Amino acid sequence: MLSQIQSPEDLKNVPKNKLPQLAEEIRRKIIEVVGKNGGHLASNLGVVELTIALHRVFNSPDDAIIFDVSHQCYAHKIFTGRYNQFDTLRQHGGISGFTRRVESPHDFFDNGHSSTSISQGIGLLAAWQNTGKDGKVVAVIGDGALTGGMALEAMNHAGQLGKNLIVVLNDNKMSISENTGSISNYLSKLSMSGFYQHFRNKLNYLVGKLPNSDRHLGKVIYRFKRALKGLLLSNNLFSDLGFEYVGPLDGHNIREMEKVFMQAKKLTGPVVIHVMTTKGKGYSPAENDPATFHGIGPFLISDGKVEKFDNLSFTQIFSQTMVKLASVNNKIAAITAAMAKGTGLDAFARKYPERFYDVGIAEEHAVSFAAGLAAGGMTPVVAIYSTFIQRAVDQIIHDIAISHFGAVICLDRSGAVPDDGETHQGIFDIALLRPVPNITILSPATARDLELSLTWAVNAGKPVVIRYPKSTCPSELEPFSAEIREGRGVFVSSDTFAPSLSVQFDRDVETEDEKAKPSRKVLFVCTGGILAETLQACRSLLMEGVRADIYSIRFIKPFDFEYFYNIAKEYDAVIFAEDGVKEGGISQSAGDYLLKNSYNNFEICAFPQKFLSQGSRTQILEDCKMDCRSLAERALALLYKK
Ligand SMILES: Cc1ncc(C[n+]2csc(CCOP(=O)(O)OP(=O)(O)O)c2C)c(N)n1
């Protein structure tokens, strides 16, 4: 059936009795493609029936269906003309795993960060009403995303505006891990108002049995039902905020949802429709372990097993180091904004639950909460993905930096982030945070380097940011064990990582050939996250008879310019490799310093001022001419002025 559905109109024409089969086909397709490409499996399996019901009742794109975060939009993509491209999901050049305006008029926003849909929805509705456009706006938001401050700010505003925004609250009791906090507890209470549910169903059944002549009695029963609901659910947060509240509904019952959505269309004010779904529905490995299958790489469909890598990732090293540090320092506390697993803080949470805080999807609060912990004498370590810290820049400046609090902010997934596309790249943190006074920024390059950096940071007694990429750590290199000296990087001679090539290089210099072409040496200056590619570039230059050493920027800030210059000036060329956006990066400042000292044979390889689309890490780096081959070519071009 699926291949015949090219639009929501086709979906509306599917007979009701065929809908379960359709849902089954969608699930199979999603599992097949995510098994190959990776993606947000559990969230998408949970909303298949909900998406069917929404697209059958509303008329997208005359009506707008806005998905919060939009990681759960796969069925929506299939119903809105993208079935034939669905195999390219999250691939380089393929369709995105999130809603994208360039892909379809059915995608109203480029979402990816949480808790924005209600704000976007009322804004859109206000614009439509002002411009005379007649359309309904639906915001589909998860119970996890509802913990984000923005969602609550928007509800506060929506209640005041009183427009007919339809909020579908998709409650599966899960954020990525189990949802936490009072709102989550509150939703559980709402969904457990079982007595009312049971009573209501019984009454509905009885009213259905009444003969037509007893319609008056039906009305009386209906009023009684409303009164009872008011009594039992009188303390309804949503009602208090000015919303109608309907629910909870079974989010896998298409008929029930369609009926309620039809009713909601007739309302004039805002409404919350509370829908209960099962994350991972229909695929037992995902139902049993929805946190692992929230966002997952390629896996084996038969058993749900994922490929394991031998080398440890930066996240794993961070995770282990946090546990180690906490065992000797009981002042260390760890904070996550709903990403315990992703950041590796789950290990800390198991070992030291009394010092672990999952604050929900609330990065701003996480940082200000850390300020409070620091003011009270603790040493907070907040772990947040680079892309999500963008939200909390003000809290870093206002609550941490001005007061010079001893707080550590660890930015995982900095630099090129694979597969998720524009909304998830970690390329702006350096430019955003470098100008802020009182902040130290570290960029460790290896496992040992991260361990040393984190140990140093928790003892520094001042604001420290540590950034590292989503990748495995390069093999250990001796120079990275060097003691931390503030402002200074780590010099890595090619003798340490390619001794055989270096020896060969020295010998080659003696040959006739090499005498004719004077030997050259290049210095690569890299941020830690791109050391692996830089090492590869060096190796290939060594093979070409060019000496290539590395200065790894351990401290992005402060940066000891003079120390760096004294190393750089000995080289024929300097190539900067920075896994951040070029404008406002450290390379630009270091380059300016070189120029001031009359050294001008350098080039900066950093991300352009562009939103980078999805691809593997290597593909993204290739697109930006920052992969190992491009780095080597740019060095040769600079050396020989090609
Ligand atoms: C600002 C921000 N922080 C963190 C995330 C990472 N993230 C993606 S989905 C998600 C959980 C969302 O839970 P919920 O809204 O309940 O949706 P579900 O996947 O359970 O359907 C999180 C924390 C994000 N997208 N945006």
C-alpha cells in the first residue's frame, strides 16, 4: 500500500479497515531503513498511528503540522511524497531525518532542537490570522520536549493569546531516557486518572445504547460527565493555563484520535490533546530498550545488535574519568540536560546518584543550576552537546563567567557531527565563547589529553569549557601526557607518530633528488577534535619527503601566542586545522599574530560560515576541504606555491 501513497490525499482515501495494515507496512519500512542508515527508531515507531490520524483529519499544507524536535517525522515524510527517497534518509545528499523546509511545503520549520513547536505554532497562527489565511495549526510535542522552558513560555503566551492552537502532547513517559521531573510526574497522574477513564467509557457505552427518543437523557449524561471530569481533573495545569484539555487518549487507536481531532478543529481557543503512545511500538528490541533505540546507528534487524568499535570514544573517556574523579573528590557533581546516555554521565548516575542531576531538556537551567552548586561550594560538571549549549550562552556569560565560578562545561559532539545535519553541527561554540572574559577553553586531542584536561579543570576553581568530538580517540601519543601548562599546546614531532617515515625522510634528504629540491617542513596547528585527520595528513606528507609536525591546541583560550610563534617560525609553512567555524576561531587570531611578526606563509582550514548538511564525519570534512587528503594537498600547495 505504501508506494501508492504519494500525498495526504491518498492517505485519506485508504479505507478505515486497511489502516492497521498500512501502519504495519510503515513500521516495516522504517525499521528496514533505520537498520541500514541509523536514525531515531523508537520515537518514530511510536507515532505511526498518530501521524496517520493527523494527516487524515488535517489538510497539510493548508493546515500546518509542526513536529517538535522533528526526530519523529518519518511517517510524515512518507505520507508527504517522500516515500521514494526514504531509503536515502540521513545519507549524504539524501533526505534529512528532521523536517526541512527545502524538502517539502509540508515541513514548516527546520527543527532539531527541542521545545520550539508551540512558539512556532502560535507565531504561524498569528501571522495567518493577520494575513487572512484560514488554516489550523497543530504542534506535536513529546513529554520530554515539554520539560523545556521554551515550551512552557510558549504555553503561557498561547493561553493569553487564546488562538486555536492544537497541541498534541505525545506522552510515552520517555525523553531519551526515562523522563524526569515534576511535569513528568504530573502527566503520569493525569494519565492514571483511571477511574474517570473507566467511568467515561462505561457512560459512552450506555449513551450509545439509548434509543433516539432518549436524546434528552443523553445530554444530561453528557453534562454529568463533564461535571465529573471537572471535579476529578479540576487541578489541570493545562486548563489553568487557558487551554482546553482532552485526554488521555490511546495513541495507537486511529479512530479515537480522528474523532477528537475533528472536534478540536471546531474549537476557537487553544487545546491540549494528551495522547499516550509506546516508544518503539512494534519492534521488541526497541520497545524493551527505547533509550538505546532512541537514536541509533545501523543495527542488525533480526536481533537489534549494533556494531561495536574497539577504540574508545571521547564520550567513553569522559564517562570513565568522571567516575574516577568523583571517587576521590566528593564535591564533584554532574549535570545533564536529558542526555545521560549520550554524554556518558549514566555511569556517574549509577555510582553517585546523590550528586547526579538530570534536569530535563533544559540547558539554560542546567548552566544556572551549576552556578548555584558552585556558589554553594560544589564543583559542577555540566555535560551538554556543543549544538545545544547555543541556548545557554547567556547563562554561561551571566551566571558563570561574571562571577568567575568554578564550573566545568563539557561540550560533547563539537566539530563535525555525523548524520543529523544542519541543526546538530558543533561548529559555533569556539566563536561564541572565546570572546567571553574569565573563560578557559580546552580542546583535548587524545584519551590521555581529555583525562588530564578534565582533572585540571575540576581543580582550576574557575569557569572551564572542554570541547571534544563525536569520534573515537586517536591512538595514544606520548607528548599528550605532558603536564598541563596554561595557554600552551602540545608539540608532536613526526618522530613520535611516524618514526619509520621520519627516518626515511632524513635519509632521503641525502639523495641527489632531494638536494635538487630543498627539503621543506610544515607545521600543522590543529584543535584536538581534528587531530586524527591531521595525523593522517602528516603521514602522507612524510611519504612525499616533507617533514610534517603538529602543534595541538590544547588551550584555545588562553592561547600563549609567543610560545606558539617561537615554534611556528621554524617552519616553511603553517596549516591551521580547526574544527570550528573560521570566523571568530582561534586560528584567525593566531594567524593575525603570525602576520604581525611578518610570517605569512600560512593557511587556515576551518569550517566556512555555512550551515553544514548531513553526511558522515569524513564527508562533511571533505565538503569543507578539511579531510586528511585536503589538508595534505593544501600544505603542499602552500609549500610549493602551486
Ligand atoms: C535543546 C535540545 N536538547 C536536547 C536534545 C536531544 N533530544 C532529542 S530528542 C530528545 C528527547 C525528546 O523526548 P520527547 O519529546 O518525549 O520525544 P520522544 O522521542 O520520547 O518521542 C532529546 C533530549 C534536543 N533535540 N534539543
